[in-house]
Amino acid sequence: MLLGYIGDVVKNQAIAEQYLVAVFKDVPNELDELTNEDVNTFCHLQSMARKKLSEYFVSTAYQNNGKSENKPSICDNKYTQQMTHEQQLVFCGVHWYGKTITSLATELNQPEENIRKILKDCFTIIRSSN
């Protein structure tokens, strides 16, 4: 399942396999967390993969002033395709790049309340698409 998740993000089987190996190499460092009965193992592995994948997209268009014609493939899925460019910037910024609401508000020159509303709208789009 994790390989499928990573493969869906990077759109390349060989790269996906490399990231899967990288995630599992970190498992010994996360053993206490992964064996905690209150933690969903797959969700934690997915979170570890997301952290690894954020490194993969450091040089993407998101970092290049967010130009839509160069948007990263990570934002190219059935959910984000329904979002406006601004919603994609906020959602991908928070979810994939780990940016804070405050940093996005500064970057997009908007109040934090607007960024929170945009993010909430993104989750509404995702929920209504299922």
C-alpha cells in the first residue's frame, strides 16, 4: 500500500521503490512510535514517506513562485485538479511542504484567516469528491 501511495505521488516506479526503501531504513529510528498501540502503523509510515517526499519536491515549481504551468506533479491528482490555483498553493504548501499558516499568509500576502478558510475549502472539495 505504501509503495502504491509513493508511486502515485512520484509517478515513477523506480523512484517510488527508492523512497520506500528510504522510509523503511528509518523504521528502526521510529520503532517506539510504530509499536505504540495508539498509533496507526500505516498512517505513521505514510507520514514518514510524506516527509521524505517533501525533499523530492524542493526544486519544483511551487518553489519557483508557484507558476501554474509548472505546478508539481504532486498536486496533479483528482482532488487538487478541482481546486483553484490559490487553493493548490495553500493545500500543497501545508500538506506536502510542511509550511505553516503564518508563513503561507506572509508568502501569499493574505491574512491568516483567509489561508485557514482556503485550507478548509480544500478539505471540503476532497470530502465531497469521495
